[in-house]
Amino acid sequence: LPPLPDHVYTGPLLSIYNIADLLPRHASNAMVEAEYENYVKEHRERRFREFFDNHREEEWFLERYHPVQAAERHERERAAAAARQAEFLKRTDWKPLTVDVDTGVVPAASGGAAN
């Protein structure tokens, strides 16, 4: 089969029927399906590459996907979550609760019975 024209890769993903219209009339259903699978794969690869090329120098992209910056962001988020947890525990005077998962019983020392 002849290669698909480049313009089919620039817009939104076409349906299998649109791709079948671009192929010779003698193409079997199996050939159309195989060509469509290749088209979808190539279309996605080109769109991913285009997205990457368009955004790879932007701050939000680097922060999210650059290995070092993503690790730093993850650590900042963990520290912020730990600080929120500590503040919550401090304000609520939270006491640890122990429950026997087999019986659902809360030991008396933990402060009450389970429901």
C-alpha cells in the first residue's frame, strides 16, 4: 500500500472510514485495519513529539517532567503534607486508635468500643 499523505497526521485523529477512503479500493478489511493501527500509532507519536517540542522549555513542563525538578517538587509536596498533618494532629489533640481487624474490637485503653 502507498504511504498515507502527511496531512492526515496534523489534525485530529481520523476514523478508520476516513483512512479506508484514502486507500486503494482493492484493500481488504484486514489491510485497512492494519493500516489504521499503524496510522493511529504514528499519529500519536507525532502529536506527542509536537507537544514535547512546543513545551519542553516551559517552567511548568520542566517542573513536572524533568527528573531533578520533579523530585524536588515531590519532596516539597511531601513536606507540605507532613506539616498539614502535624498541624491537624496538634489542633485536634488526636489520639492513636487501635482496632482489632478480625473482631472490630477497640481495646479499652484506646478509648471506647467500635461500632
